[in-house]
Amino acid sequence: MPQTESGTCTVSTFSLPSNQRTSDLLSLFTERFSHRPEFFVRVPGRVNLIGEHVDYCGYGVCPMALEQDMLLAVSSCENSSLLKIANLDAEVYCDYEGDLEKLEIKIDGAPKWYQYYFRIKIDGRCS
């Protein structure tokens, strides 16, 4: 499995499967942002049972990976600190846009769908 150094983390890289889901993601990203993504990220789903470690709400959990996952298409924009996050299901999930240099994360009540992407940066983890 190929690995890439990213700051203090070693990141394993894999090829995405060539299927309708990845094809749709590539097409919609290219249509929406007028360029192809630089890379894709696959985040496996998980179930947390009470136990092993503490989650972001302070409860003990025991994570277990699932087949379900999230796929992200990612690219950067030169000379811009603007972060744009869009969901393929735009009728259900609203877009997010914010300046990374002025990013404030306030979660009142249940987090919005896009706020889960901020967790790694807040915790300073590469996991």
C-alpha cells in the first residue's frame, strides 16, 4: 500500500473503485466547480459502542468500521482561503462556505452535516 508523508502523519493511499458512484462524484464536482478534483478521500463509516475511547461529546465508545462510507472530492484554489463544502444531495443538505482564516466553529444543538469535517482540525489528529 503506497504511503505519503503529510506533516506529522503518514497517509496510506489507495485507488478508488471505478464505479457509478465515483463517476457521479467526479462529474458533479467538475460541473459545479469548473475543474477536476486534485484528489479523493474515502472515510469509512463506523458504529461506536460504549467502551474503548472518548468521543467528541465526552462519552466512551468502541468504534467498529462499516462498509458504508463518505467520499470526498477535494481541490484547492490558488490565492483564496475560502472553504466550500457541498453535498451531492443539495435538496437535503445546504452548502457551506467560509473563510479559513476567520473560521469559527460554533455548534449550538445538533451539528450540521458539514461540521463533522472540522473535527480532525479541532482535535489536531490525523486519524
